[in-house]
Amino acid sequence: MAASSCPPGTCLTLGLPKRTMVSGGSPLRKTIGSRVRVIASSLLDRFVAVLPSQVLADAPESLAGRVRMEQVQSILRMTPVMMSANIAIAFLVSLAGMSHPHRVGIGIWAALVISYALLGLRGWVSAQRRKTGKAAVSARGVRRVVLQAALLGLLWGVLPVLTFRLGDTSAMPMMVASVIAGMIGCGGFALLTLPAAALAYSTPMVLGSLYMLGTSGDPILYALGGLLVFCYAVVIVSCLSHARIFAERLVAADELEKQKQVVSLLLSDFEEGASDWLWEVDAAGRLTYVSDRMAAAAGVDKDALLGQPMSDLCGAAEAPGGPVAALSALFAEQKTFRDVVVSITVADDAGRPATHWWALSAKPVHDLDGLFVGFRGVGADITQAREDQERISHLAHYDVLTQLPNRLSLLQNLGKAWMDHGRDKTSGCAVLCLDLDHFKGVNDSLGHPVGDALLMQVASRLRSCVGETGMVARLGGDEFAVVCAPSPGHEALSALSQSIVETLSAPYDILGHNVLIGASVGIAVAPFDADDPDGLLKNADLALYRAKGDGRGAYRFFETAMDVWAQERRALEMDLREALARDELKLFFQPLIGRRDNETTGFEALLRWQHPTRGLVPPSDFIECAEQWGLIGRIGEWVLNEACRTAATWPSHLTVAVNLSPNQFASGDLVDQVRAALKASGLAPARLELEITEGLLLHDSAKTLEQLAALKALGVKIAMDDFGTGYSSLAYLWRFPFDKIKIDRSFVAEMQDNVAIADILRTIALLGQTLNLEVTAEGVETQAQARLLAEMRCDQFQGFLFGRPMPVGDIPSFLMAATARRMRGETGVDDDGEHAAVSQTR
């Protein structure tokens, strides 16, 4: 807070004692004196309040006190000159008035003025000795200064009245008026910063002079009075203007100081808490300011950096849009630059030189005349960020497991190869697509760690095999690709592909497991096999598909027919995806005949596709495709529901058999689907037979057996289809209690001409009897086959001899005809007793 009084010595600046006289006299005098002081103080406050120095009326008291302090200090600095002038002029006036009639009064007046001035000088000396460092003056202190100025002005205002003599023709009035004018000017100059004091000082002198000049009756003195008023007005206006400017400058300086403090604080916080740092260079590019953080980032002492050219410290610069000239070239342009990356050599923890990267931004600095004086900017060490970016870029372009280029890198490399060689028939470029054979079985049976280790060894072998001939990439899973640019030629590609197949087919030692896999390769060569890079990659993939379809472990070059075949498969896929919605899928049913009395015991549901233009499409043409395209789940669920719904309308002794795909087990929803189909149709669970193949049990057998047990718990029957064609049939028969085994038609077709096969069938039938399993023979087409199978004690027969697959509408007439034949003791054999002419399809 501001002090309650003026600084030491200021109360005596103009000669007013600090302590008031001891009051005395009567109570009336005390009361009158107290009221006079109150009125005078009120008038003085109002007088001061309207002056320009009150631009601080809305400012905090601390700032107002500081401004008042500067105003008073400005007056205090002029006190010696002002008081000395008062003494000298008062003495000269007293000498000039020695011959004046009022010379006694003039002498007394001069003594008073000189005494007041001496007191002021004394107070000034005391103030200089007793400086306390106060930074503010109260409004009360200012009022005292104004009062002191008014008293001094009043003393000088008495002089014209004292020397006035009507009819005086001497030079005394002229001299007094000149002295008063000079004192007004000098006082106004000394009290320039405090208009209230200047006004209080000048006004009594002007009034006294005007009284003298106005009553003189001399026109010349009248004019002199007018000049005095003009001088007075100029002094007062100048004081008012200067005081306002003085106060505004002080306020602005205070605000600037606050801003500097804030900026300094922000810069300090910035340098302490941020990763960036500050730097400055002169017009020659030499460092003139180096922050502590920058010195630490450079690994050099701060003093050693000052004066060093910035361009010598940093290496070549890189702009966001690409490389630019050295840093000195950027300085020479004298333009703002941002995020320019430069390299710098810094010693690491072991003292070895290491390259760090800085990002610099700066703006040119100009002086008041607009001349370029250097740059001021910020910098940051982005070494870690740059390394992270390179790591991210590597991850984006390389496979994490094998460290081979990934699909993105392959496409970029293929695009460049196409631009360089793809259109040149004499060189061209080639793409080899590779796929590992039997990898899924290894991954599923031995686990993903073994699968990952296998892929890493495959990648290593591929690198060694391909060498400098091309770029090896991993597309994903067990798929790889090789880009050769330029193409080494047809024979060299054949040799490379054969080498890849042989190299990848050699045994692997993976975590103690002896692993055997194979590889298939598809090849497409530009510009003969495609019109663009994507087409080349697609056609190589088509050639790979053909190689896998031809028996795996082989390589194939792309042929135009493959594209036609692929387009047909694509059209078939699109049609199959719409088949369910268009109600184009149908169920046909083939009868199952009991051995003892040739009675129909049930039907097997067989899927057919009634296409509007393709006609009746057999399952062999679309079931495998449906599994590859991920459609078998929806189709299998529809077959299951439709078969149960249809069988529910049959006589209660008839069963229905439904074939299940391994993909239906993989989904994990099969048990719920069977439960829902039985509930919706109302079919007894015992009338539903679910047929699976041995191949299903090769993959994730634990999960499969768990689902089979859940199905068995529902009450349905489980049959093993195509028995004898798998790998571990006997092992699975005792691991899971099947209800039925079905002998594959290939055994039935050859049993009459091959004694060994007949013995196998006889053994299978005996095995079924031993394990209490029903045995069904598929593909029975002649009476001789039926008789031989009956002798082997097979329980059921299925084949064209007894009935072809039929639509559901033909089942009632078939059952009636079969009942009639059985009553006549006939079989379902053709009229000539020979086998049917058409092979059964499923």
C-alpha cells in the first residue's frame, strides 16, 4: 500500500514544516480553525481530482502511489534550483526596492521568502540523507506538496500588492511584473509533473500581479497584464498536457514491465518444462544466445557455443518438402522457416560420436530502422521421434515375424518394376505367388509357436533360394510372393520355381519336431499375362490355384484359360450367394434299405441346386466352392432344417440322414443349430442321423469330439461316412461311440474283382457286429453286390439298385411301390437284373 505521507523531506520541499503548531487559544478559535482546515482540505481534494494526473483514478492504489512518487521525486530533483532561484530573486528585488516607499515591507517580504527557501533546502538535504527506499506516495502527501507550493506562490503574490502605488511612474511595476512572469515560468517548469502544485503556485502570483497592473491606469501595464495571463495559461496547459503524458508513460512502463516479467516467466517455464529450446544468431549467423537446454542437447559448454556459426554446428538441412541447402543458405534468404531438420554430431554416453537430429524454426529479427540483425527461433531434438518414425515405417513395410517385405512393399516394388520393365517385351517382369502345402495341419496340430518358427525358416530358405534374382515378400499367413525385374526368362523362372518347391519341401527341424510341408507356385509374366501390376498379381494367384488343384507340390505358368475359369467360378459364387434367397436349393432323398426284408428304413438327404440357366447342378460342382467361399455354414443350416421338417411328415419308423461339413463344426454353432432344427420340426432326435467324414477328426479332434458328444447327448445318431478311406479309423471308433459306419462306394465297386477288398469289407462288417455298430454299404448297383454284402451281414444298402435320389414329392409313390414289391417278394433291381447305367452322385 502507498505510504500515508510524503517521502522524507518532501514536506519541507517548499519550506513547510512537517509538524503543525501547537494549538492554543479559545475553543471558538479551535472550532473555527478546524472547520477552516476541513473546508480547505475538501477544496484541495476537489482541485486535485480534476487534474490530468488522475488518469490513474481506476488504477490500483499501488500503481497510483508509484506514479505520485515519480511526480514528487521529479519536483524534489528541482528543489535546489528552485529554492536557489527564490533566494537570489528575492534578494535582488529587496535591493531594487531600497528606494521604494514600501522598502520596509519589501525587506520583510524578502526575508520571509529567503527563510522559506532555506527551509526548503534544508528539508531537501535531510531527505537525501534519510532515503528509505519507499516506492509510493499517498494522495495526502501530494496534497501537502500542493499546499506548500500554494504558500510559496502566495508569498510571491503579495509582492505586487506590496509594491503597488497608485500613479507610480517608476520602473518598479514593470520589474515586478517581469519577475512574477519569470517565477511563473520557472515554477511551472519545476512543477511540470504535478499540475495541481503548478496551479496552486502560479495562481496567487497572477492574481496579485493582475491587481497591480489592472489598477495602474497605464495602457502599457494593461498589455503587460494580458501577456502575463497568456504566459500563465501556456504554463498551465503545458503542465496539464505534460502531466498526462508523464502519467501515461509511467502506466505504460509498468504494463511493459509486467509483460516482460510474464514473458520472462513463460520463457523460463518453457525452457524448464518443454523439450524445445531457444537460440539467436546475428546477421552473420553466429550464435548470440544459447539456452541451457540447447547447450545440453549439443553436448557442448554454453560459452563455447556463443560466437560459433550455427551452420558450422549443424549439418545439411532438410525441409518438410525435401532436402534444402545448408543452414547458412536459409540465413541468407532472411525469411521465416519452420521445422527444418538438421543433423548434429553429439558424443554418446560412451564418448563415441553419434548423429542426432534437430528441428529448427526461426523468424528474422530487424532493428528500429528495419535493418536485418539476425534470427531468433526455437529448436528441438527430434532424434527419438525420428527413430520412432523410421521404426513405424519399417513396421508398415515389413512383416514382423519373418522380416520380409509385406504386401504394401510388394505392391510398391511391383509398381516400380512395372514402370521400369513391365511394358518391355524383351525383358518384362515376373511375379511368383507361393503357398505352403499342409501348413494349416502343422499349425493346428503342433501349435502356433511351431507354425511361427516354421514360417521363419521358410522365409530364410526363400531368401537363399531367390538370392539377387528378385524380391521376396510375405503376403500373409502361409502366402509368399517373389517379384523378378527384369524377368530372367521362361526357363530360368521354371528352374527357380522348381528349386523353390524342392527347397521348401525338404524336412524342417522345428523345436524338436520333424516337420514336412510342401509348396505350390504360380507364375505370371509381364507384359504377356496382364495389362497392369494388379492384373499380374491376380493372374499369378490364378496360376497358383491351378498348381494346387493339380496335386500340389508343383508350379504352373498363367494361361488365358485360367482367367476364363476364374471368371466362371466368380459367376458361380455370385449365383450361389443368391441361391438361398431365390429358393433355388433343393433336397433330394435316396432310400436306405434294410438287409433282412428289404424294407425302407430311411432316406439320406442329398443337396441339389436348381439353377434357372445352369439346370440341375450336382453337389460335386459347388459344395467345395461353398466351403472355400464361406457359404457352407448357411447352406448346411438350411439343409438341416429342411431335412428335419420333411422327415417329420414321414412315418415314424423312417429316419433321415444329413451330411455335415467340417466347416460347420469349426463355427461352434452346430449343436445349437441341431437343437433348434429338432425343436422347430418336432422330429424325434432318434430319427436324425448326422454323417461325418474321418477327415473332420484330423483337425482339432478334441473340440470336434466335444461337439459330437453334445450331439449324442441330444439323442441323435452319429455315423462315420466313407469308412476305410481315412487314416485312423479304428482309433476313432473306440474314442467315440459311433452308431453307424458307412462303407465307401469305391470298395463296393471293386469287391467282386478284388479278393483283398472283399476280405476288407468282410472284416469291416465283422468289426461292426463286434462293436454293435450298424454297417451301411454305399453304391450298391447290382444284385450280385447286394447278395455278397448280405452274406457279409451288412445291415443296410444304399444305391441305384434300390432307388435313385428323388425329390420329396416322389417319396410317397416310392414307398407304396416298395411295399408292393416286398409283398410280392421282389427287390428294387432293374428289369434286366444288371447294374444301373448311371453312377450315383451326391
